[in-house]
Amino acid sequence: MKVQGQCHCGAIRYEAEVQPGSMRVCHCLDCQIMSGSAFRTNIPAPAETFRLLQGKPRHYVKTADSGAQRVTGFCEQCGTQLYATDPGTPKRYSLRVGTLAQRDQVGGPQAQIWTRRRVGWMPPLEGVDEIDGQP
């Protein structure tokens, strides 16, 4: 499915292809802090389908507790986080579902990851697989 996304101010626009029903909810501490929320929703897109249509994201490289690095792309004007990917030559982009115009059409989450970090007031999602850490 082809999707279009953009930052809040519209300075950055992109398109990509995703598989409906492949969304994940991440409860890791990095996602909580970086999103300013209790979790983040992501959907993968193969790198060969990702294309910037307008603007150029600023990049921040974060290092996980495991030592793995992730490049996060965001708008330097409004701060919207758009995606995360691997440094170097990316194989896929982890798109932030909230930036997609088709956020309702991509289907609900298939899994929740890092559930051991889920905030106590957030109930499990019925019928959605749970993974304690990184799959």
C-alpha cells in the first residue's frame, strides 16, 4: 500500500510503501521519551520504496542500551519525528504512523514490543501479540 506522510508544519513530505497490518506499538524507554508519550506506533517500509518529496529531515543518531544505533529523521522546523532507520545504507524505514495521511487505513497493530517497559496504567491490547523486549 502506498502511503504519504509529512511533518506537522508541512516542510517535509515523503511517500513509501507499507504492508497493511504490520504496525507495531513500541513501549521502550527511548520511544516513550522521544515521543513524549507512553508508546510509539511504527510501520516498516522497505528502503527502496521510501522517497522524500519535499524538504530534508535533520538526523539524530541514538544508541540503544544494546549498542545498536538508529538514525531518526525529524523536521528541524516543527520537531516532528518522521522515521528511524539504520546508519549507512538503510534496508528499511520505521515510519511514525502519526505522520501518515493513511494512518487509519494501515490497520491496527500486530504486536507490542518492549512490553516489560509498558507504563502501568496502559492495559494490554486485546488480541495483539506481546514481546517482552526487542524481537
